[in-house]
Amino acid sequence: MSISTTVHEPVSASEGLKDIVSPKKALANGQETTVLSFGFDRDLLPPREAALRRVGYNVFSTTSEACVRFEIQMGQCGVLLFCYTIPDAVRGELAELFEQHCKGGVIAFVMHPVGREESGHAHICLLDSDFPQKLHLIHEFQTSRRKSA
């Protein structure tokens, strides 16, 4: 097991967001992408939701596993965003459900800034400290998936 360390220079939120293409503008069919944001820490959800909304995503945030299951089964199939506060076993079950119901959806995982545990259940892993500046990766992954489909 190797441990790597990356030094990040501080970036202001507005500077990190300036190059992000709005998902609303980027989607050719005009449909908005909904992000289903799931985490057990209520304090972590609002800043992520605000960053996602600033770039044009619709966001549904919750701390309830049952609510996430319901939303997936009802077709909330844009992006499933897991917080590091969700245990790996739960992420695995929900990722499987999401894959069954949301063939073109994207699963993203926000990693703890210190622990940096990645999730094998996610298409994209983002550091919590880099979250606003790396939102473009979700859109880029969605675009590449659509092109390959």
C-alpha cells in the first residue's frame, strides 16, 4: 500500500468555478441534471449543494438511506453523490440499485480530505477540499458516457 501526498495551493471558490460549463448549457436536450446528494453529516451537505446549484445542477440532499432508495427507484438518475460519511457497504448497495435504475447515471464519491479513502463503487472520486473546483469532472464524465453510448 502506497501513500501519496499532494500539495494543493489555495483557490478561491469563485476562481475554481469560473471555468466550469453549466450543465444546463451543456445539455443539448435542455433537460437539467439532478444530483442526489447523500451524506450522514448535515453540516457537509449545504456547501456541496450550494456549489452544485451555482453551476446549474438541480440538487436533492438527504441524510436518509430510505429516501435515497426511493428517489433512485423514482428515476432520480442524473448523479448520485456519496459523502465519505456513508459506510462502504451502504455505498455498494445503493450504487448497485442506481446502476439498475439509472443506466446513464454517474456515481461520484466525495473523499475525506485527510483519509482519502476511494470508493470502488464510484465513477469519480473527489477530495472534499477540492469539491467546488473539481465539479467539471462530473460533467466531463457524463459527456464522455453519452458519447460512448
